[in-house]
Amino acid sequence: MARPNAGTKGVPRLDRETQILTIASEEFGTYGFTATSVAAVAQRAGISKPLIYNYFGSKEGLYEACLDRGGSLVADEIERIARGDAVGIERGMQTLAGMFSLLEEQRYLWRLFFDSTAPTTGPIADSITLYADRIGKLAEEGVAELMTLAGNDDELDIAAMTSVWLGIVDSLMNWWVEHPEQTAEQMMQRCGRLLTALFGGGG
């Protein structure tokens, strides 16, 4: 009698890889790199550990593949919004809306890039840096537009505000991960209230 986790015949490789990466991303994003085992991913996927090693080479290779998949999804969405007509605060709000919509059913992806237990050197660190830089450049572009609209083109001011914006986004995403009952729509309503309190609530 065949083992339950051994059957992979009839499943196209691309479909199997997608299944593995979806499960592995959730495991890594929920429990962290160190606490996640290939065995746990294989068990959830209903396959053997050797198959994962055959596809990805190692636990590190599996994590890197998860980073590439998650990073591409996030960066592609932000780039899609950047190509639109929105500028200033409206672009920022559309970016948040896109992120909330994209990540609503896979919030764990965000934490893949902020895992203190992940390797800090080698391909994994390089992949994290790659997508952080890609997203950071888009954030700087949007902030520069916002600052220009306000009549400020000081490079250090733009750099400082970019850091502030990225910190706000990270804080909101982490808060959202910790409050799974909150929907994407609820988060957008909350962001609107927070921005009003920050910038439009004074008398």
C-alpha cells in the first residue's frame, strides 16, 4: 500500500511547486525560518521530503523561492499602482488598498521579509535586499511626488519622509497580521480615519 505522502504522479510540476510554495510561505511567515521544518511543509503538502529537496535543493532554497514569489507579488502590485494617475496621498491610499487586497488571504507573506531568524548572508539576504530596494524606490518616488506637491524638493526631507512612510506601512501590516479578524475594507476605512486624525483633525 502506497504511503499517503508519496503520491505526486499526475500533478504537473508547476502546480506542485505552487502548492509547496504556498504552504511553505505560510509556515515560514507564521513560525519563522528557524522554527519551520521541511518535514512539516512536506506533511502539509502530502508529499515526501525528498521531493521538496529535489525541487528546491535545501530549506534555504525553499525559503528563497518563497521570498521571490512573495516579493514579486507585492512589488508588482505596487508598480501597477505607480503606473496609474494617482499622486500624493491618493497614490499612498491606493497603494495601501492594493496591498490589503493582495494580502488579505496571505498576510503571512509580509513577515517573510522581516524574519529575525532568517540567514543574514547569502542568497536569502540578497533576495530580501533586492525586494526591499525595489519597494523602497517606489516609495521614494511616491513620497517625492507628495513633497513636490507641497512645494518641498529637499532631498534629505524626501529621504526622511520615505523612511517615515515605510515605517507606517510596516506597522500597519504587522498590526493587521496580529488582528486577523480585520478585513481589507476595514483596514482601508481605518487608514482613512488615521490620516484624517493626523493631517485633518486639527482646528
